[in-house]
Amino acid sequence: MGKPASTKRSKASARGAAKKASKAAARGSASASAAFKAQRGAASPDAYYAALPEERRSVMQALRKAIARALPRGFKETIGYGMPGWVVPLTTYPAGYHCAPGTPLPFLGLASQKGHISFYHMGLYADPALLKWFRGECAARLTKQLDMGKSCVRFKRPEDVPIDLIADLCRRMTPVQWIALYESKLRPSAT
């Protein structure tokens, strides 16, 4: 004996709803992908932030503002590597970045990736004492486990971004200190 007509209709209705949800997700994914491409091709920090999805824009702008206020004088905001960041300008450090001669020395970067918000701080990679301080502060201040690479800190949700902690980190290194640390890491060790 076959199934009652009401069961057949409810299964068909569920399949239809699933198809609609799948199509909507695909449209959302496509628009997110388009936004991601637009921000990666941004010619200025303002253009990058304007291209962000609405759910990320406010936290990224708050983070940008906090970093700009906290950084010691001498860093310059720019676009590099497809994301906004702060560098030591060539007028301050004419030698620039050894990996890309003629470009300013990178220091910080911010990115809204597909699955997270990334904050890059080159000082964390180069200065073990600063990294130790940061890890300790994260343990004390954050409710979630730190998700970190060598210089990249990742936050899965916008509400997880510790803006005050990142501002505190940004206050801890001047351009002169960053240049000295950078140069100390470039020199071959004496053997």
C-alpha cells in the first residue's frame, strides 16, 4: 500500500524548501564571493572597507580606528597584499622591505577572509617577548582559545575580535623599534 497523500505532499514540500534554501545560499555565496573579490582588488583602504559585507564592516572599521589611534606616529596606512595595513614608509626607511625592494616595510595588516577576520602583526613573529606578552593577555582576556599562526591572529566571528587588546598590542612598538628588530633578524648570525 502507498503512503498517504499528505505524507507525499509534506516530503515534496520539504524537498522544495531545501532546493529554495540551497539556491538562496548559492546566491549569498556568490554575492559574498563578489564582495571578497572587490575588497581584494581595492585600490585604497577606504575602498576595501566599503566593499566589506555589512556583517563585517562595523567591526573592521572599529578595529581600523582603534589601530590608527593606538599606533605610535610614523606608521602609514596603505593597501598591500590585497588588504589594508600599516607600513614604515620609504621616507622613514628607504631600504624598504627586502623581499620586495622599493616597497615600504610592512608592519600590520587586516583582512576579512571568507571564514574569519585576520589581524597580522609582524612584531609578534619577530619578537618572542612581545609574543609571550600577547599570548598571556589573550589567555587572561579572551573567552575563546587563541587561533594564531606565526604573525596572523584569526577571529571566526566579528564579535570575538578583542579591539582593546589589539589596540594595546599596537601601542607596544614604534617604527624605530620595528626597524631595529627587522634589521636584527636580517643580519646573519655570527658563527
